[in-house]
Amino acid sequence: MNSKALKAIALVALIGAAWILIYRTVTSVGIDLDPFQALGRGAALETAKLLHNSGRVVLVDAAFGDYQALAPTTEAQIKAFKKAIGGTGLKIAAVAKATIAAPSLSRTGIFMEPGQLSKLISQHSDVDALVLFVGLASREEIAAARPKTDKPHLVLVANYEPYYRPLVQSRVIQLAIVPRMDGDEPGKAAGSSQSYFERNYRVITPENVTQLSE
């Protein structure tokens, strides 16, 4: 095994260990929700921009199952999203749930289990956007679930995965909000909600998708 492969394995192990550490920390000392509220607010404003301040959206939250200690993270995002669109023409048509996969060493973040995206799209085909606060199960799944019309737009608010780039580039995903690699050190969100959002997240569209590496 060459050194490049060994480095890749070490990075995956480090990410997985960090995810497990975060989960254990959350369960023991609680969560600072300010960063998640900033993310929810930022996602709302970017979604409103995408839809030209008009339309109906469905928010897709995580069904955490055995990992309920993490539920406040997406709850804070969704609450902030709802509050932020108060000054726009967006309406929340529903809040749907997606069961999450168990944490693993191969990736960090919250990801839905396979087989749910097609159902979400078919159940809410009449809305203007699905805003996913849960990462995608895989590239293959979203390709199979791609709507035959322009609706609903897919907005992804989740940790970055390399397969997001071609999905945004081909407009399967119209908007992706992912963490910056050079964001703030872990800790309480500093400054205004908007400045924290801008420092820590990338807003990816088909027009600027080259910012993401594959």
C-alpha cells in the first residue's frame, strides 16, 4: 500500500473518530446551538434568493432514532429557517422526516438511510423546493430519484461529500450549503449570525460549483 493510500485511510479514521467524539461530547455536556441557528438563517435567506422570494418549501429534518442527543442541532436550524423567511414570500408547506444512517468511520455528518429520497420527492412534487437538512445517502440514489420536471428544486444543507459537485454541476441539486474547510475553530459562534455564516459556510450553485473539489 503506497503512502497516498495510507494517508487517505488515516484521514478517514480521523474524521470518523472526530464524529464519535462530537457525539459523546454532545451527550455529556450539551450543545451550543448558536452556530446551527446561524446556518438555518443563512440557508433560509439563500433559499429565498433561489426562489426569488416566492414559493412553497418542505423542510426535511432528521429522524434521529437512537441518536436523539443530536436532535437539537437540526431543530435549531429549522426554527431559525422559519423565523428568517418571515420577511419573504416563502411558505413552509410541511416538515418531513428522514431516518438517518448510523455514524461511521467513512464520513462525518448526518446522512439519510438509502431509499428515502424518491419517496420525499414524489410526496412533495407540487412544492417549489425541498430543503434537506440531512445529507444524501449516495450519488446513485439521488440520480435515480431525480424529478422529471424542474420542481421541486433540491437545496442541500449538510456536510460536504465529493459527489455533490457533479450533482450541482448537472443541476440535480440547485443549491448546496456546505462547511468551509478554513472556517472558525470549534467554539461559540462569534459576531453576527450573518458574518458567522459567511465565514463558515460555502453557498454552492451551478454557477460557482468549481469552488468544490471532487
